[in-house]
Amino acid sequence: MQYLIPIHKDKQVKKMVWQPIDIPVFNAVDGVQYLEVYTVEQTLIECDICHKPVNTKKEEIERLPDLPLGYALFDNDILFKVVCENCRKERYANTPVFNNLSEAKQSLNIYHEACGR
């Protein structure tokens, strides 16, 4: 089941979204191949659909009012993508929105128990 969580409302979700990216690179020196891994800190989070920047931090909501809120889209407890407010309304209008992961898991457990899953 898919659900959304506003990124700025949950520290755990924010940490998942802002996780540094590791880029593996194969190099060769004097015929010897080796692997180097470069870690890149993210400076911007963007919507995976429209590629516009999204707001992910509470302190930026008032400072950057034109930046749409970012939502983490989960599918069966796996972070699937990040979407902006506009794309959420257009493509995920019927997808439930929870304030944090605990609320989502609690609500989904109640739903699964009611459905007999």
C-alpha cells in the first residue's frame, strides 16, 4: 500500500531523503584496477516527477514560501520517490497522507487487521 509523509514533519524520513549518495568509480593505474567510492552530500532535493526543488525543512517553510512542500512516497514501507505538493495533488490525490512513519504504521496495522491480512 502506498502512502505519503511530508518530509519536514518526520526526522527519520528527512534523514532517508537527505542521505548522501555513494558513486562507485572503477579506475586503472599501471594495469591494476581498483574501485574508488565518492560520497556526495546532497544540496537540493527535487520532485522525482517534475524535477522542481522541494521544501524539506521546517525552518525553510516561512523563509521560502514559493518552494512547494516535499512528500516522501512510500510503497510497502520502502521509500519510493519524493514528490512536490503539485504532483501530489495531480497524481496522488487519493493516497493517504500521514504526519510521520509511526502514524502511518499504526494506521496501516489497523487497516490490515480489519481486512484480515
